Amino acid sequence: MTEIKIDIWSDIACPWCYVGEKIFNQALIKFKEKYPKIKVNPIFHAYMIDPGTAKEGEDYLSYNKRRWGSDNWTVQLKSIGKKYGANFSNWKIWPNTLLGHKLIIEANKKGKGNEVLEEIFKYCYEMGENISKEKTLNEIGNKFGINDWNNDENLKLVLLDEKKGKKQYGISGVPFFIFPNDEVIEGAAKPEMFLQALIQAVDTLE
């Protein structure tokens, strides 16, 4: 099957990345209806917005008050997110994402990065779980047959992703999507933009 690879830099502790992932997947469904014989392989790269977050994660409201004075900024976020299925119905923890990125790196190797990231987002924003913890991530990994993910090799790959994104591509905010024709989409764009970029990427296969 012909394959299109999409490189995506994102952070689990980035609620806009959660919204962007929902929007991207909606575009992906429409693309597959139009091009059923073309496989889209999204590769998720690590980006840590705040590596200084407490190792075990921090209380949602306490973190927001410490950084921005309140969580008022999330009102618009939740309003937009709800349109695409990102409801933020039980957001309790602002996570440290180092371990989560290691799990996603391992999931990428098995072609399950998109599914695992979606589940991590669900645990964090809809189920109120703390995805900073290895136990929680093991539970998620086991659902997809991913076990040996918390290792030095994946830590090295996470750090390389971080460096490449910031140094080579100058990424200062996520989500950040790079398509095969070098088209870039930054942020949680509309489904139509993602769909158009996917369709244009088909030309690179010819």
C-alpha cells in the first residue's frame, strides 16, 4: 500500500494539541474515504512545553494559577474543542510528559502512535487520570500490546526529537505538522486545511 508520512510535533500537556489531534483525525477519515488505497502514517515527535513541571504532575488549577494567574484562558479552548469531540470533561492534572513521550516513541515503531496518543489524551483530559505516572502509561500501553517502552533508547529519541524540532525547524509552539511536500500547518487548524494538505501530499507520490 502506498504511504504518506506526516511528521507531527506535539506535547501531551498541550490542550491545543489534543484539539488539533481530533481535527486531524476527522480530516484523516475523509481522506481515507477519498483515497482508500493510500495509507497515512502520522509520526509523533516529542516536544515538551514545560519540562520543569513536577515529575508526578501538578494539580490542574494550581498549575494554571502559578503560570497564568487563573484558568480563564481555557474557556475559549474548551468551547472550540467541544466542536471536535475534545470535551475536557475531567481535566484534573497538568502532567509531566517525559514518560508519555517515551511511550509514544515506542508506539510509533509499531505503527500505533496515533492510537496511543489518542488514548493518552483521553486519559488526561476526559478521564482525570495522571499520565505522568508509569503505572498509568503501562495500563495504556498494555491495551496496544506495548510493554518495553520505558528505556534509555526511547529517552534518547525523545531528546533528539526535541532538539530537531527546535533547532532544525525552529518550532516554538505545537502542534506542528509537516507534510511530504514540505507544507507546514501550525496549531489546531480547521479540518478543511488538513484535508487539503493531505490531498496535496498525494502529488508527491506520483
